[in-house]
Amino acid sequence: MAKEPELFGVIPDMLIVSVADRYLQAAVVLRSNPAANLLALPVINAAIIAIELYLKSLNATTVYSKINDPDGFRQLHSKAMSRDHHLSGQYEDLDFDVRWKLEDSWRIADDFQFEPRTLRLLLKEFDGVFQKTRYPFEENNGVDGVNIDRLVSLARFLKEFIYEHEEEFYAWSRPV
């Protein structure tokens, strides 16, 4: 019988962060395109995926799976612990201390100093946006009300938060 893979919970999971960074960069590049108004759906899609992945990186497990190697080498994978695709649900799945630190950073972030909503409420506002960008032709799936600049700013905030607190989070990381 095959042995279960070893798990270790290191946050932020930088494998997931690196993918989120690519989606954010794609959103920024598309947003800066002279035809950006024609690219709204891909911009929103890339930004919302970046946000989802940044949140998932803060609640992930590193998996070292055995591979068929005589020297015992293992393959490294990441596993997001939250299976929720709603941003507010992923936020709620975060460890209390991570949520507290995130909210604390949110309150003092320059880009959001005049934001009347909590981070949780803003994330809830964007729940379902990913589906709407994939199926804009279906009833009630328009994205006209989505503030694209706010969405990209939110992704940037999460990226900055993760990189600013990376070392601190490593100290919190725990074996699963």
C-alpha cells in the first residue's frame, strides 16, 4: 500500500503566490493596453483569479509526494485548503490571526483609506465575478458594475501584504 504524501503547512505558499503574480501581471498589462475597454472581461478574469490565489496561498499545505525514484526524492506540490470559489468564503477560511493581520493592513492601506467597507465586505462584493466573466452571455451575468481599477488595486494590496509579511508568516507555519 502506498504511503500517504507528507504534508506541511507553510504560508504563504510561494508556489501559489508565483502563479497569482502572473495573473496580476496579466491584468495590469491588459489594463494598460490602449484597447483596454475592449479587454474588460480578460482583465477582470485575470485580476479575480489573482485575488483568489493570493487568498488561497494564505491557507495552503505543501505536499511532498513520493515519486518512483531510487534515491527517495519527492515531488513538491501545493494544496489550497479552501475549496470555496467565493472570495468571501476563502477569507473566512483563513486562520483567525491571518485574517486579523490582513484587516489591520487593510485599514491603513493608502489605496483603501477612504473605503467604507471592510475587506470581507469588499471581497463579498466580488463573489461570483469569476463566473460572470466566463459566461457573460448568460442571464444576470453582466460585469458592467464591476470596478476594474478597484479589483486590480485589491489584487495589488494582497500581493504587497503577502510579500511584506512573508517572514512573519513563516514563523507561524505549522506541520499539518
